[in-house]
Amino acid sequence: MMMFQFKQVFLFILMIKFITTENNFPQILTKTYNQTSNLTSTAILTCHVLDLDEHHVTWFKFDPLTSSLHPLAVGKELFITDKRYSISSYSTSTRDSYWSLEIYQLNLSDEGTYLCKIANRRASVSISIYLHIQIPMFLFPPYLYVEPGTNVKLNCSILIDNNNNNNEAFSSTINWHFISNQYNKTKPNDVHTRKILLNNSLTSSLIIQHAQTYHSGIWTCVYKRQRRTTKLIVEKDVLQRQRISALLSNNSNRRYSLLNFLFFILLINYCNKLFFI
């Protein structure tokens, strides 16, 4: 009888300890999120952890081909030989700590889903972070004012990952879109594009021969999730009006400066009269 009671007490103590352990299990306060970083830049994926104590933060990367998780690091111990990866951490209180997976010199293969996880045999918590690699994109010029009949060339460029071969890079598509300044005016047909791959830069040039007023509007180049816009104004005597506007502005500034100077002279004379009186 005594042995049976002892077993009951022992099981009760184990149950209390188990419940207490479960309640004290670390929490990841960071919510699942998406992050976008530029190619060749540094990505810092961060988990805010509460009550880590003796547990460890583990980082994984999801492999969509095998539907499996590849371990990257446990605590500050890296499981991969790629020197572009590192782990950093810091604490803001006895309970709060921040753990970051840092990836330097990003390439396109780094894109994907990463998992921040804390686990033991009884419990686990985790969040996922999707890292999107964005290729830097440029559009020149950002705005353009020309006379009718002028040849116009807009250059939209993206940087290509050096790890990709030229065929893959050249197959990348940059699309152009147009919003006309004129009501119910669709995209003109007398426009063509040309694609050039030079070193690690792919440029799509939009060329308008003898631009007319109906080419005026917003021209946008689009690559995946990125877009850049330029404003094109084709208008007769636009350059002359700009020069006149600049001259008027300069004359206005000169008149304003002259008035200030005259006011200053009058003020000095007035002060002198008061002083001698």
C-alpha cells in the first residue's frame, strides 16, 4: 500500500515538473515574414526569442526539390562550410535575446524559405522567413523633355548574377508599359526595344524614332517584382519655354535681391537719422 502511494506521489511530481517545463519553454516573438534583399548585398534574418535559457536556436533552409530541411546552424555553431554565412546574437534583457542568420554577398541561389526553430523532445516552436533576392534595376533618364521629331532612347538595366551563364541571363525578360498623357490614347506602335548583354549588366533600350506628342506619358520598365518609371514630355517649343522660365526665375531673383539691397540702404539711413537726432 505504501509503495502504491509512493508511486502516485512520484508520478504527480513528474507531471507537475513536465507542466512547469512546458510553461517555461522558449517563445519566438517574431512572426513569419518575407524579406527582400538586393543581389550581392547582405541579408540579416532575425528571431526575437523569449526565455531561451539553456535551449538553442536552430536555423534551417527548406529544399523545395526534396521537401526537406537542411540544417545551417545550431546556436552559434555553423553546419555549412560556406563562409558567407554567420550567426550573431545579443540580449536586451535577462529574458529577451535576438538571434540572426547573416548571409553575405547574396546570390540567386540564396533565395528561399529559412526556418528559425527551438526544439527538444517534448516541444518545439518555429517561424519561417522567405528571402527574396532582388536584382538591382536602373532606368535612365528619370524624366525627359524633347521637341517633336526628336529620337528618344530609354535604357533600363539590371545586374546579372555572375554565377548564371550568359544564356540564362539573356533570356531574362524586361517588359515595358506605357500610360499616355492623352485621354483614351493607347500605346503607340512606332516603338521598338533592343536588348544588350554586356559583362554582368542586361540592358533593355526602348527606342522612339521621331517622337511625337502622343508619346508623352509615363514609361515603365518591369522586371519580376521591380518597376522603374520615367516621364516623357514631347511638346513643341518646350525647350524654349524652359529657357524663358529659367530667365524669368533668374530675373525675379535679381529683382528680389535688388529690393533687399535698397531696403537695407534705407534702413541704414533711417538708423543714422535717429542716432544723430
